Amino acid sequence: MQLTLSAVELYVAGFGPPEAVIFRGIHLMFALALVFLLYPLSRSGLIWRGSDLLLMGLGLAAVLHILLDYQTFVNRII
């Protein structure tokens, strides 16, 4: 996960950043995934790990909605 984020940063350093909303969304997706994977709600129990994965999935889905429906999102702001 951290290597992928590093690869994204190297790509941005070489070719320039994309639109701000896309760039921030990508960073938020990586941050959400890392937070829920590195700091679980509880160290034991399958139910708690499932809730971490559910919360991570909901956060990633919200960001993916913005990234996949980008034109509607940008046009709605104006």
C-alpha cells in the first residue's frame, strides 16, 4: 500500500499533478485504507476486523463515487 502511494507520488513529481479534486481523492483513499488497516478498532475478534473493513469500504466508495462521476461533480459545483 505504501509502495503504491510512493509510486503515485513519483508519477506526480514527473508528470505533474492531475485536477485538485482527483489528486485529493487519491490521497484520501490511500489515507483511509492505511488508517483502517494499521489502527483496527480491536486487536482481536473477527467481528471487529469486519467492521474495520466495512468502514474502509464505505470511505473508499464515497471517494470512488467522486472520481468515477467527476464531470457531474465538477459541473454541479459551478
